[in-house]
Amino acid sequence: MTAFATNGLARAHHTWSTATPAPGARQILLVNLMPTKEATELQFLRFLDATGVNCDVTFAYPASHQLHHQRAAVLKHYLPLDRLWGTRFDALIVTGAPVEELSFDQVDYWTEFRRLVAWSKTHCRRAIFECWAALAALNVRYQIPKTPLPHKLFGIFEARVNPASPLFGGLTKLRMPQSRHSVLQLPATLPADLQVVAKSQGIADGLFAGHQRRPGALYHRSPRVRH
């Protein structure tokens, strides 16, 4: 295996390898906002392992969040974000969260999330914001609001890829699962450092890429990218 969990429930329960990480591995911080902590850990560990790149994955949670699922286990096997503000990582991944129907300021860790977005610009070489986290990060960085949909958007949609983007290695199409209750209210002209890199017909938003202080951030509005 090339993805090593430095902490987390999958490591504690031996559902993922506890082998010693390889020297020089990439340091990945994964902020897991999902209530299904271990299942989400395993999804991302498998994706990272499939890349063949050695990486150490550290799992964290917002210290200000009122945990309602597996509280004791998360407190024992995760790191709170307030212990990591002085640490640098090669990449940050922030998962989705089942809070999409709340306004941003109703989310109990919203202030901490805003700090996380700002911190990532100076302490992480890359960042991926998934699903709700993408919607929220775009609001923090670019003040892009969300609009509730009259009906839940659900299904798998074929998306066309921006051929100028280096993210997809020559792909021209991909399949994007969608399961959400809101859509981004995009401005007529996007900010200069933000671009749509994949979009499905009939869906107002898509997969976005932006620039951090050094490299970039990826804002992914669907649950997972599948080729």
C-alpha cells in the first residue's frame, strides 16, 4: 500500500494497513466532516492508494463541531484542527457534510471552516474541497452564494472537460455523480483566478479550479469524480 493512515478509525480498527509509512511520503491532511467517519476514510484511502504515490494521511475534525456520531472514538483517534494551525501539508482534502440545507452561518463550525480556507492558502500546496465543502469554500473565497433547488438533484451526469486544464491527463469526458439540494449562483464573469474545468449539460455549476498562493485548489461540487 502507498497510502498510510497516521490516525483515524480505519487504522484503530485495523480495516486499513498500519504499516510504517515510507520515507519522504507526501503529507495529506483530510478534514472529515461526514458522520460516516470510517467508511469515508476508507473511500479516500483507497483513492489515494490507487495513485501509487506514497502519502501519510492525517485525519482531523473541526474542534468547534458538536460531535453527535462516535464522539468518543473521534476524540481519541482524530486530531482537532486547532492543533494543526502551525503545521504545513503537501495537500488538504475537505469532505462534504450533510449540512447543505442549512445557511452557512448556521453550521456550528462555520467560523473555523473560514479559518481553514484562509490557512490552506499559506500552509498547503494543494487543496481539494468536496461537495458541500466546495460550495462553502467558494463562498468564503469568492463570496459566491448558493441557491436552494426546488427538487433534489440526483443522478450520474456526463461532463465535458476543459481541454486546457492539466488536471485530467487528456480526458475529454468524465461521469459526475450528483446528489444535492442547492446550486451555486455564479456571477456573469468568474474571478480571474477561478475557472470551470468540467461541466455537465443542464447543471448550472461544475468542477472548479482556482489558485492558491503557490499552486491551486479544486472545488468539486459532486460527491466523487469517476472516469
